[in-house]
Amino acid sequence: MTPFFGHLADLPAENETNGYIFIHAEGGLNQQRISICNAVAVAKIMNATLILPVLKQDHIWKDQMKFKDIFDVDHFIDYLKDDVRIVRDIPEWFTDKAELFGGIRHTVRTIPKYAPAQFYIDNVLPRIKEKKIMALRAFVDRLGYDNVPPEINRLRCRVNFHALKFRPEIENMADLLVSRMRNRTGSSNPFMALHLRFEKGMVGLSFCDFVGTRLEKALMSLYRLKEWPQRFKDGSHLWSLALQKRKQGHCPLEPGEVAVMVRAMGYPKETQIYVASGQVYGGQNRMAPLRNMFPNLVTKEELATKLELDGFRKHVTSLAALDFLVCLKSDVFVMTHGGNFAKLVIGTRRYMGHRLKSIKPDKGLMSKSLGDPYMGWATFMEDIIVTHQARTGLPEETFPNYDIWENPLTPCMCRT
């Protein structure tokens, strides 16, 4: 059976499939989501059958969760039934599951980042035909954008925006949180959702320097040394690296910096703000400047009862899904650092018609302005407003290898 290149082949009969592919979707919820989209696309490229992906924990998330715990499996399989055959489990005739889960059956030693469709046809497909089942790992960025047929990008859009639907209980709980946000003052109000990327893991991974006591900085150094020893080395090079990253706008915004930025944009003290975040590094002391400037600030834990959230607490991924959906439906979404969560929220809001504002801060400007001791509030406010007029989530012109998750303008905006 011949795979397509430049033209999509018809769905193969079960006894004609070129083989089965099996992926470990690693990382957090949204990295896993992108991996799943790519897996469906690669299965189509090679006329292979996709085994329902396994959601694999990493050292930061540490979450043991199955696909069925977070996504609607029946909807996923049914929606894609005319594109790719998807089976729920490894076929019974394949008995060496330990080998598959152990990653021994890699297709090739390395699949390059943003590989073209032809790479899979030339290098991966022959191994799949030989082995019948192959495991693909480290999969989030192993398929390109401009070097695959347009039909494949449209298929990825269908997977992301339509096929990957959260379980009904997650959708219903998110709708309840949105309703409570809108009715906190007794009348229907717009609200802002703030994705605050200031958890300990993110602060550590950034290798940026932040305001804190000597003890806090020493403990963070020990944490970085333990988690990322190869990057940390002896720590002597990190101070200059941290300064450079902050000037370039590559550091997460602290809660206090976010508060100043949002106020400079003109949002009043009364603004209702939903905070999507894990446990903020530094706790309440770190959050104090933000709460002081915007007292109507709540998290899902404050909007819902303990009993209502108990069913979601056993999986951090479920809690992330709630935050994702509330951010998606907010009137204004503000990201504070890069990452797949913010990328997919902004991309989905664009796909839905870009009617809702999504603010993507210019962190380089923030660093420059906040570091200028002579800049007054009026000048700072003008700079923030002018700079962010064009950073509100409208579709952007694409360029080579601009991924389709944040800006689905070219491949997806015609509803697929």
C-alpha cells in the first residue's frame, strides 16, 4: 500500500494498514495535546493505524493519567474516523508490550525537529512495515509546518480544535466557574483571565533572577542544581545569563510586574480577575502586590467548594484543563510567559473568530521600562498602551515554521 505525498490517500482497510504507531505524549496537558495532533497527522502520512496515545508524566508534572481520564475517547475516534483509523489498545496479537512501553522499538535513532512528511515516508515507514508496531517518543515538535502538505495541517487543526474534546464533567465544571466569575457582583460582568507562570518549576527552569531574600536565592540555586545539573554547572555563568534573558524579554513576569502592567493598560481596581496558575513561588507574599492592586482576584479554589474540586484533584492535568477552559471563555486573556498553554488559548480564540482580546506582553519593553529609574508613570503608561495596541490576539501574518497552534490563520481559519 502506497502512502500519500501531496495527496491524501483513502483510509486503508484494517488488513491493508501499513502498521501501527504508538506514542508517549509527554509533558503537561498542552504539550501532550500537540503531540496527539502530530501523531494523528503522522499516522495519516504513512497510512498507519494509531493506537490511542499514552499520556506520560514528566519530572515536573508527575501526573499518572490516561487519555480517557481527560479527553472524550468516543468523540475523538468518531470525529476522525474518515481521516485515520484509531484503536483503543495495542492489538492482542502483539504480546511483547513491555518492549513497546520500554521504548526499544524506536523507529529511527532520532527524528529531527520539524521533520518533513517525506522524512517519515523514507525513514520511518519502512521500519513500521517491518516491525508492524513502532513506538515514537519525544514527539511534540517532530513534524514541520511548511514542509508538509496543506491537508495535513488542516487535519491537525481538526484534531486540535474539534476532535480533542475534554470529558463532559470537565467541560461542565469549567462552565460553572465561568458563570460564577460573571456573577460575582450580582450582575453579569466581563472578566479577565490571567495565566500566571510563576510556579517553582517555571522559575527554576527559566534560570532568570528575581527579587528575593538571600535565603530564597540560595535555595533556588540548590533546586536548579538538583533538577538541571548540566545547565547549572558551577553557577558562575548564571548571573550574566539572567541579565541577558531579562533584557531580551525571556523571563516570566512576577505578580507585581503583572499588576503594574495591567493597571498601566487602563484596567481599574474593580476588574474581576481569574488567576490560572499552579502554586505561586513565594506564596502570598509574592502575590501581595497583585492582590493589593486588584482585590477582585480569585482562583478556581476560591470559586468552587472543596467537594466540587475533589474529583479533579487526583490529576493535576484535570485542574489545568479547568484553567484552560476558563481562560478560553474569558473576555480578556493575559499571558505572562510563553508556553503551550498560552499558545493554545490564544490560537483557539483566534480560530473562534478573534472576537475576544488576548494580551501578549512585550516583556522586553517591561524590563527596559521598569529598569529605568527616571521614567515617570505617565510615560510608562503611554509606552505600555501604544506597544500593546497590536498585541491583542488578532491574526498575525505567518512566516516559515510559524506553528499553527498559536496562529492558525493560514491553515485553519477556513473552518475545517
